[in-house]
Amino acid sequence: MTVKRPPSDRIRLVVSDIDGTLVPQDKRVTPDVLAAAAALRKAGIALCLVSSRGPVGMQPFLGPLGIDRPIAALNGGLICTPDGKIMSRHSLAPETTREAVEELLSRDVDPWLFIDYDWLVRDGDTAQVRHEATVVKTVPVVAPDLSHHYDGVGKIMGVSTDVAQLRTVERELSVQLAGRANVHRSSEWLVDVTHPLANKGHAARELAALMGIEIHEVACIGDMNNDIPMLDVAGVAIAMGNAPAEVQKHAHFVTDANTHDGWARAMERFVLPRA
């Protein structure tokens, strides 16, 4: 739904997506972003990251950004301390995992499974797997038969280069698994299937509660469909300029694109004045 409430006057916590938001396509944290993160610390505003990535793939950003708060991985399926201790998890029911994997395979969408720190793939030598391994600096576990690994799955990621097909999968699988799983695209070629409580809105609430902060004192910023749940609960909801229109309509504010330091501009314009 479109945001109707006014933005909050005071912000104590920023909950931020990573890919497409904090960093552009090259995954590089720019000097302006580093400066904005430092300005948040100086103003007493905490910064937490929430991502579709697994916890290992989030680790490289914590040191440069000075983050010493919990992080939410797998769209909130795992809440971890900065040093990797799992604080809470939300896993899919094995039968839901089986149904989702079989449905993805029937549509020629490659399923990947994420179980705590492990990333399981059927084939470790596809272009998509090699790309993901480079981006998130993680080595996958090759499991040709995923059916032996349906317990404790925090996220299923469906991968396809057919963007139109993934939009259809997102829409139809969300209906098929209603009440049992969330289904959201995390990029144009990735669709995530997670436990109903493993969404970024619940993650933002959980992270805020750990710090004794009310959700109306939280600013959330993101760029894709899986960011909508946190934009809908945030005291200040910010969409990236590169976000689709369907995401931007859930925000109080739209910042510049990630290729123009939109994250840093958002902190300067919409968050720091509310410290």
C-alpha cells in the first residue's frame, strides 16, 4: 500500500538494504557513503544492515561502516551478532521447501538453498553461481539432489535470466504458498522464498527491539520488492532513485540512484536532520 502516515520527526536507527541501495553494481562502498555512515555515528544514530545475502556475504561491509550492531541476513531469516553468532532464526517448513523447489524446477528456475551459513546449489559451475560466489565471497556447497537438505532452510533463492518469468513466479508462487512463505524478488533475476516472519519489516522491528528503539524511530532504505515490508513499517521510509515505481510508492522520500551516492544523500537530507 502507499504510505499515508507522515514521516517521524526523530530517528535513532537506520536499517539499510545492501545491494542496489548501499552499494551500486560494482559492490563498492564509496567515500560519500563512508562519510555519511560516520556522520550517523557522530549524531548518535545506529546503523544496521538487512539483506537477502547470507551472513558471510554481509561481513565485508561491517568493518568499513563501523557497524557493531546485530545484522539481519536472509531477509530476516537470521539475526546475527556482528561476529557471526546466530541470535534468532526463522526456517521454512520442510514440506514448504519441497513444494517451492519442485515448483521452481518445473518453471526452469534454478533453486538455491540457504541453511544458516551454508549456501547449497545443484551445480557449482553455472554462470550465476560463479557470479554470486564472487559477489558475496562465499563458496557454495554442491548438492546435486537438494531433497536431502529440506530441514532448516532459511531461504530458497530462485535464479533465472528470464526477468518476465521471475515476475510471474513471484506473483503466482506467493499465492500458492500464502500463509506459509513470503515470496519477493530481491533483484530482477532473483526471487526469494522465506518463512512468513523472515521479512525485512519483521527484521526491522526485531533489530529495533534489541536496541530498545521504537519502530517509529527507525528509518528504512531499500530498492527492491523485498524491501517493501520494512518501508511499510518505518518511521521514515526511503526508496532509492533506481527502485521500481512499485517500490517508490511505499516510501516517504525518494533519494538519488545508487550510481549517484543516493544512500549518502538520503542520510544527509532525510535522516541526519531528524537526529
